[in-house]
Amino acid sequence: MYRVVNKQALAKRLFMYFLPLLLVGVLVGAPFLLLFLGSFALLIWHYHQLYRLSDWLLNQRSFNPPEGEGAWEQVFEGIYHLQHRNRKKRNELADLIRRFRDGAEAVPDAVVVLQKDLSIIWCNQLALKVLGLQWPTDHGQRLDNLIRDPKFAKYMNKACFDEPLELDGGHSYDQTLEFRVMPYASSQLMMVVRDVTRLKQLEQMRKDFVANVSHELRTPLTVVTGYLEMLDSDSLPPPAMWQKAQTTMLEQCKRMDSLVNQLLSLSRIEGARRQDNDKPVNVPQLLTYIQTEAQSLNQDKGHELIFNVDASLDIKGAEDELRSAFSNLVFNAIHYTKPGGKIVVDWQLKNNQAAFSVTDNGDGIAAEHINRLTERFYRVDKARSRTTGGSGLGLAITKHVLTRHDSRLDISSKLGQGSTFAFAFGSEKVVRLTDNIKKTAKS
């Protein structure tokens, strides 16, 4: 237990030390000499204790202080308890800083702590990847010297951080970064950098979607409106003109109706679905129906259609959705392959997976378009696509149908050689015809 030194105790100790010296000095007739010698000895003793204390503080070989004597015992114990409290506070502070850093590392954004002069104090690991910083090499470096962009320098020098800053490029290409700066304390800034590339892409897709829908609906509406304006209750156009107008209006109305139905279908299948209600789908029979429709559609094109279908291979899924996915790929190949081409449709078991593919020998697709083919209304050649009557939604619907069936669309193409659209279903969805026969026999 630490004992506090008080003035009364010190005064009592001094009195008990000098009283015997005074009495002996009086007896020998030299009281001042003995008092002087006693004071000198006491001073030497105190200097020795100070030396021990200084040596311990400067050259601590042990956390425990040296053994003290007299009043110095309380001094040593007091310093020991003070160091113990300080060490405890340092550990608590270190633990707090460690938790702060762990929390900052868990943030899904890059975080950089700056001085007012933009010198870097600290950053998390994500900032090293997003901004290309190096730690601890860049500690103390000015951030505007490492991010050399005039817009960034102007934004930081302006010191108006009400609105975030967006920069294209970042540390890697095709990347958009959003910078948010929050001043705190008296002379520090916290910068949060977020990769908003995906958000910008989605926003652009939304704008393209609205623009494309507007364009797709404007053309048929303009045609119908134009013919309706020509009509007059008193003077109807000649029968031949009226028949042409009626046919055109019906075609455009059917086009708008098809577009709306496809949009509704796409909206319906975009969400997740329960797969425990999946039923076996007779894919060979489904492909037979699609082949009949394809041959009818192919009369003007004159393509060579080849269907290689495993008659015993079925899968579990939603029949109406799968029919849409299969037919979209087959009909697209017919529409976009030049007359007299060759189209091969395969439905086979490969590596315990049910694999479907449509291969044509058409013009092919440039590499920069392939990743965007499944976007709504995206067209490689807009003029040619409208000539074929396509809505630009077929591949988007196919993509979502496959996603709902745990599959994905793979597209490979070479300019001048043709394209292949393929997907496969896992072994858990494969149903062989022999299995169905055995189940029927058992029942």
C-alpha cells in the first residue's frame, strides 16, 4: 500500500535526526560543528538517493525502482505507481488506436488523414490500392504531389468541401473516384475516397434505357399519329390507301405491344425466384417447336439450319422462361446472319452439364461490344437492328433467365468468322430420359 509523505512526518523526522546531534554537541561543547557535520552527511545521503533515482530513470533495466530509505522510499514508490498508471493509460490508448485502425480498415472506402498542408498522416490499406500510395514511404508527403490532377489541386486549394469531387481515371484506367473531405480537430482533414465506377455505369445504363425506350416508342407513335391526322370523318382516303394505312398502323401497334410485353417480361424475371418448385422440362421437344418456328422465320433468309439435340437430355427449371432463352438465341442468329449462312444449334451433355450453343458464320461482333450485348436496347448496328425488327431486349431477357437458373451466357465472336452464344446448366439440374423412365416404371 502506497503511503503518502506529509509535512508533519518530514518535520518529525528532521527533528528526531538533529535533536541527538544538538544534545551531543552541547555536551562536548561544539553544538554548531555537530549540526554542520550532520547537515553535510544528510546532504550527501540525499544526493546519493538523487543519483540512484536519476540512474534508474535514465537507464531503466527494470520496471521496479531501487529500494528506497526514509522519505525516499515514498518517492520511489510514488514514481513507480505513476509509471504504472501511465503505462496502463498508454496500453489503453494503444488499444483504442488499434481499434480505430481496425475500424478504418473495415470501411469499404479508402481513408486518408491529412494535415492542413495536405501532408499525409495515415491511410488505410484500401487507399494504397485505390490511390496508389505507398506506406510508410509516403508518410508526410503532400497528397497533391502524389495525385497530379489539376481538378484535384484546385478542389483542395479552394478548401470548400460541401460537394464531393469526382475524378475519372484514378490509379487505374476506366475508373471513377469520388473524393469527400471532412475537416476535423483544429488542423486535420479526413478524406474518404469511394470507387463509384459501377454507380456511374448504372446511371449511364439508366439514361440509355430511358432514351432507347423513348426512341423505340416514338417511331410507331409517329406513324400511327400521322395516319390518324390524315383521317377525316367527311373524306376518308381511298380504299387502297386506307388498307395500307391500316396495315402499317397495325404493324406499329403490334411492335409497341411486343415491346411493352417484353419489358413486362423482363421486369418479372429480374428478381430472384424459388427453385424448389422447378419441374423437369422436355428440352428436346421444346427445341423441336423452336426449330419449326425458326424454319418458318428462315424462309426469306435461306440459312442452313442444323439442330444437334440429345433426345434424352432434360433439365429442371421454368419452361416458359427457358423457351424464351433458347428461342432468343436461335432467332437472333437467323435475324443477324446474312442470307445463305449456316447456323448450328447444339444441345448435348458435356462434362456432366447440359450445354446449349448457337453458332453462326455471320459478320461477327467486335470485342468492345461483347460485354454490353446483354444491356437493354444495346445494339451493335442500330440501323440494321431496326431493319430486322428487333427490340434490343432479347439478350437482356436471356441473361436474367440464365441467372435465375444458376447459369450465365458466354459469348465468343471473331469479325468476319461468326459468333457463338452458349450456356450450360449444372449437373444438379440435369434430368436424363432414362431417369424419367425408371421413375415412371416405379410409380
